[in-house]
Amino acid sequence: MNDTYELRGGETHIEVHKFYPGAVVFVAAAALIFQAMAPVYFPKLNILDLPLLVTIYFGLSRRNPSTGLLLGMVIGLAQDALSGPTVPLGFYGMGKTVIGYLASSIGARLDTEHPAARFALIFSFFVVHQGVLVVVRRLLLAQPEAWMNLHLVIAAAVNALLGTVLFLGLDRLRRSS
Amino acid sequence: MVAIPSKHKSLTLLAGVLLAQLLLLAVQIKRDSRGRLIRVWAISAAYPFERSGAWGFGKVRGVWTHYFALQTTERENEALRVENDALKLTISQLQSRAAEADRLAGILGFKQSHTKVPMVGGRVIAASAGTASRTIEIDRGERDGIRRNMAVITPDGAVGKVIEVYGDTSQVLLLTDKDGGAGAMLVDTRTQGPVGGTGEPLMLMKYVATEENVAVGEKIVTSGMDKIFPRDIPIGTVVEVKPGNPFKQIRVQPAARLDRLETVIVLLTQEPVEFKSENTQTGAANAAPGSQSSAPAAAEKP
């Protein structure tokens, strides 16, 4: 069985990656638990959204929109469940579903292996994710939420920087062909 | 039956998944249901990792911190370093435990000075898994006598209230959460008004009329009107006052360090608790910080 294969569209060759068994589940669970624990000891780490970074990474790597959006949904719903009763189930779920779909759709069309491309994509996805959360909060939950502020830009840049480094580490979980 | 083109299948799936979650949201809002079953599963699955993680992190941090503290001593006593290495390691471990004991002594001292108030101490094992809420999870639950809407405090002041209780853990909504808050009053003027969170480190005191005199630095305590917090628990200090119409805009710095909570106290009563900061330093070594006072709450009434 091939561990990686190529999508061919015209002249472009996009490699689709597979991972060691359990890697996706382990990484997603670790990200969720770290996200819940880290701010207790390092409050400033609250700026990070590791579950989002994991969603983006596996979306870009697997390059299958269906599995990407389903993985995003599962991670998002788990994050909702661990965020306390004031966050309704589906809040992060919808945001990460959209990101999972977009990441895997874009991953199927572009080469997203270069760190600069990854930085730009993570930055963009972070902003889009926050946009979806704001839409859900304002339109569906009727709660006030700012659209855009400096904190969002800083958070997007920090997450993009961390994500670029993290992705290099996660690349090691890929099965070699 | 209409066949969906294969290239649109993922788009159809996206729409279906989003619609399903939209309905899930609508059901929660309409029925005020919070998906407890899914949350219980998630919390139960994460609890062992969070608890062991909290324990492990505490150990590592203690040894790490005191290792560096001892490095200075090591340089000054270079000649004795080799033969003292083993001893230093022991000291490091003891200092780590002492630091932990100091922190718990504050909690214990508070408990001992309020022995007639039923309360239970808990360790913070996790926080909210996102920035949309400000909640913490503690390692005390239904089996420890905790129920929803009980007040959570530290010796410094009010922290929040219990919003969800599981077998061994509870989730606490911090005062700084957008949905958090407490009935409050200004200490000097006894002017009342709710203090609520904004999702940011500072809180807002609402509904204080423009003609009221409010000074920066004035203390704010609980009023007891919310039927959750007993009266006179410190909430915070006024750090900014802006005129408004018809109400002032008052920003409040929380009295408790809500961004660095490691241990908290859950009050198992709504009876008044008198805060005596000078008493919080005392404490007997034989009382366990997590133990529960059993004296009747009514005895604390003035």
C-alpha cells in the first residue's frame, strides 16, 4: 500500500501524506489537553490555539476536504466541551469545521510545505477562524464581540510563528513512502 | 433520487455538518441545555491527564526553580560541591515542598480562622480550552459536597462561582468571564452595583449613578445580594472612573489573582464570612488543606 501519493491536476503534482496509526488522535488529544492546562501555569499562553493549528496541519497534509472538515468538527466539539458550559457545543465546532474544509481544499491545490507559505496560511486561517467565531457569537448567540483589533493580529502572528515551527515537528509523524 | 456530483460531495458534507451544529446550538439555546452528556465524557476523558499533568508540572517546576536557586550557592561553595551534591538535591526537594506548603498555608490559615464556615479547598487542574470563556476546573466535585452556584474564593478575595459539577471535578466561572459577576458594593460609601466581567483582566462595576462619589483606589466587596457570595468578601479595587450618563464607568482590578490561580476555596455555605488577612498566615500542620470543615454554618452568624 502506498503511504503517500500524488494528486495530478494539469502540471501540478501535490503529494498527499499519511501518518503513523494513532498519530492524528494522539496529537489532537495532546493539543486539547495542553490548551486546557497551559494557561493555568502560563496565563499568556492563552493567546495560542493549538487545536486550530492541529486542524490546519492535518487539513493541509491529508488534502481531503471531507476528512478535514470532520476532523475539524471533532476537535472543535471537544474544545467546546472542555471550555465550560458558557461555551455552547458547536461554537468552536463550526469554526474548526470551516477551517478543516478550507485547509484541506487549499492543500489539494497548492504546495504548502514551505515555511513561508505555512506562516501565511496559518495567519489567514486564524483570522478566518476568529471571523467565524465572531459571526456565530454576534448573529447566532446575540452576544457582543469585536470584529477586528490589534490583539487578533498579534495572536494570529504568534500562532502562525508557533505553527510554522510546530508543523516541522509534526512532519516527522508522516510515514515515509 | 438526485445524485450529487462527486466534486460537490465534500461541499454538501460541509453544509450538512454546519447545519447539524447550527441545530445543536439552537437546541442548547432554546432548551437552555448545555450538552451535559458530551461534556461529562470529555471532562472524564481529560481529567486523569489534567490531574497527573498538574501534579507532574508542580514537581518539575519546584525542582527546576530550586535547582537554579542552588546554582548560586554552588558557585560560592565550589570546593564542597562534589560531596554536597546529594545533600543539595535533598534540599532542593525539601524547598520545593516548603514552597508548596507556604502556598497551602495561606489556604489552611484562612480555613482555620474560619473553622465554623464549611468550606473545601481545591487545586486548579485546568482552565478553559479557548479564549471564548474564562473558567477553571478544580479537582473537587460532587463527592466533596460541591454543588452548582457555590461561591469560590481565595484568601485574597472572590474568584467566581461553580457552574458545573461532576463526580470528582467542578468547573468554576471566573468573575472576569463575560457571563461572570457578583453583587458588589463600595466599601466607603456602601453604594451597591453589580460587578461583571468583560472577558478581559479588568472587571466593570455597573449601575453606579453619575452623582455618586467614587475614588480610584476604593475597595469593592461583595454585597451578598446575589445569594451566591456572602457579604464583605473583597472583590477588587477601583482603578479607573469615567463619567457617564446616567451611570459611571468604573473599572475594577480583581482582588484575587485570577490569572494565576492554583488553589481555591469553595464555600459550602452562603453565610457571612469575615475576612481577616492577618489570620491567614497562621496554620496548623496537621490539618489537610483539602479537608472539609464540618461545623454548622449557622454558628458563624453574628
